[in-house]
Amino acid sequence: MEQKLLVKVRNRQKIYIHNDLENAALYFKTKVEKRVAQNDRQGVGLEMIAALTMMAFALEARMNFLGFKTLADRGMNDSRI
């Protein structure tokens, strides 16, 4: 049985995903560096691929963010695009 909840939004918050993606890439990079320093190379390639993937998505998210901010500065709205 489903229960419906009534909620009230008290605060709006802006979430910028590119920061999270960049932190994930840094985490994987640090993890790879530690494992290479300890000569533990098993699975390092997969962690490198994960870091590169996070970096690629972070770059895309940053470009989207800059485009969004540029359009907002010009007074344009998402709905017009």
C-alpha cells in the first residue's frame, strides 16, 4: 500500500554535478597513484578507465554549466532553446 506525503519546499539549492565528477576523478587518480607506489598493479587499468571516464563527464558537465551561465547572463531562458 502506497502512502502519499505532503511536503513543503523551504529552500532551493543549486547542485553543480561537475564538482562531484571532478572529485570522483581525483579519488580514482589518487587511488591509482597509491597502488602503483605499492607495486599493486592488479586492476589499476580499470581504475584508470574510471578516472578518465569521470574526467570526460566532468568536462562535458563544465561546458554545459558555462553555456547555461552564459545564456543566463544574457537573459535567455532554457525554454527558448
